Amino acid sequence: MLCRPCNGKPSPRSERRRCLPFGCEARENPSILEAVKTIRQFFNNAEAEFARSLLTSVGIEAVLADGNANTLGPGFAPGGVRLQVPDEDVARAMEILDGEHQEFPPLPEEFVPQEEVSGESETDPPPLEGFGKVRELIPAGLCLLAAMGALYALFLLLAPLSWTHSSAELVHLGVAAAKAKDAAKALKYYDAALIANPHSDVVYFDRGLLFYRKKEYEKAIEDFTKAIQFPATFNPRDSFKSKLHLPQSYNMRARSFQMMGRYDKALEDFNHAVQLSPGESLDCNNLAWLYATCPKAEIRNGAKALELAMKACYLSDWKKWNRIGTLAAAEAETGDFDAALKYAQQALTMAKAEKTTDEKALKQLTDSLAEYQQKRPYRDLNK
């Protein structure tokens, strides 16, 4: 059967291009197809059709062979699609597909070139067309994406932590670093957290603890003082946590003063902590210890020490060996060394049973027991 456009009649080459591959002669004479060459094979229908359209747009007769139905997803051509052109057009078609050749329509006879053209020089390479243009743009796009990724990575590296993390996240990272005994990293996170939220009592308290453990007591006192100045954070959900930090800030500032020998300031802060949390055994215990063991006589008060130590033991259900050890010191300060020995031995037994890791507190307990055996009260010299 002949194709409809020509109905078997001879027609010029331009007419035959609208027929089935390479004119109706191919139907009557299959040997014509021997002059057809496959120049590309595609596994994507869209790419194959683009290449065919590119060639036909410049007058090259091109067809797609072996096109099968799409079964494996959009654009997929099972087995591949072959792009074919006449033998005499192979070289020209390859140049166009490779971007090495550019077709120009004939100029009109009246065309007169201008003397002045744009800034392009005669040595500039011609603009790429077709697949050559695509090959040029893809690497450029990838380079752009890579450059953007590098800039973003550089931003994360150099940007202040307060820009990339919330204050709560930075506090969490600081606590984790402090537990890992990486003081430098913990300090870095706390500093950044204070940039993000300069009125956070939580951050000042945690950083103050870090300085206290490093025995930088002046810095610790400064941070605990700021924590006391900001007793409530701006986030209402943190108000409960802030109420806990206020007596703790007084407590830790008092201990810092105590370690520096500033016992009057320590006494003042321990009293503030007890007033804010009268039902907390630790606060009662700390104040009782100072009253019972302070090297300065004007600070010591055996009666108050005994009262507070008994309260601390009661609040802790007599299950804290260090509370019982403080009670022993209070008994010794009042002159009852028999009671002091009894409570000190009880505390030492409990501490050994618990296998405590608080070496300093355990040493204080054993040293104080030796003093009570000599009928002497114990003095905490912060050694």
C-alpha cells in the first residue's frame, strides 16, 4: 500500500519527507533502506524525539526506529530507540548533535552587514546548539550547586553558634560536654547560649557550676550572682525551673565564698537558700555544716548547727550518710563527743556500703572521726 500524501506518484524530495521513512520508494524498493545509517541509540523517548526534531529542523531527514511502548516508567524506551538518517547526511547530522556545527538560514539578497557589531570578537567560539549546549550547561549547573553547598558549609562553620542553635539546645550541648569533662567545649556552648538569651538564669547557673568545678571561684560567684539577678526567664514554662535555680544559685555562691574563706558572705547566702527552700535537706545541711565547722569562731553556732542538722536528717529519712556526718559535727561542736562518735561511725558505715565516689566528703568524715576520738570538734579548713 502506498502512503496517502503521494499516492504512489513521483514527488519532489521535500514532499517525500512527509511520508513514511524516506519516501514511498522504500516500500517498493527495500534496498533504499540500505543507504540509511543509525547514528544514535537512545533509551529515553524524550531524548530521541528531541534529537530527531533537531535534525529535521535544519532539513535533515531523520526517523526513529524500534520505538516500543513505554512499560518501565515515563520516557523509558525498552531496548532502545535508534535515530537514523540518510547516508549522505550522517556527517552533518553528527556535527549538529555534537554541537560542532551550526545551521544558518540563507541571507536575503538585500542584507547589508553592519560595520559595528556587539562586543563579540571574531575569535569567540560560536554558541553551542543542541546536545552540545546541554553538555555545557549541565557541568555549569553542577558547579553552581557545589559552590552553593560549599558556601553553606562555610556558613555553618563560621557562623556564631547562637545563629544556628537555640539557647535551650546550646545549654543541652553544654551540659553534655561538661559531663564528658570537656570544659572548653562546655564553656563555648554556654557562652553562645548567653548570646542567644542574655537573661537566662539557667545558663548562668550551669556556667557557674563549670567555673566552680574548675576552682575559678571568682568567675563562679559572678555567674551565680547573675543567676540570682534573673530569677525568672522570659519563657513562662521555665518558671518552675527558675524557682529551683534561685536557691541553688545562693547555695553554690555560698560554697564559692566558703572555698575562698569569705565565711560571712557564705553564711548570708546559705541563710537565703534555706529561707527560699526550707524543706530542702541539702540547704539545711550546708548551713549546719558551716555553723558547726567554720574556722572563724564568730560564725560558729553549735545550737543552730544541731537544729539544722537534725532537720536535714529528718527531711532525708536518715538515709543520707553525709547528713548524718554533719549531725556528728554539730554534736561535737556542742561538746557531746559520744553522740558525735556514734553518728560519725554510722555515717562512715553507710558511705562504705554505698561505695561512694565523693572522695573529699569521705576524707572529711574519716578526719572528723579521728578528731572526735580525741574529744575535739572538727574544723573545715577547705584543704
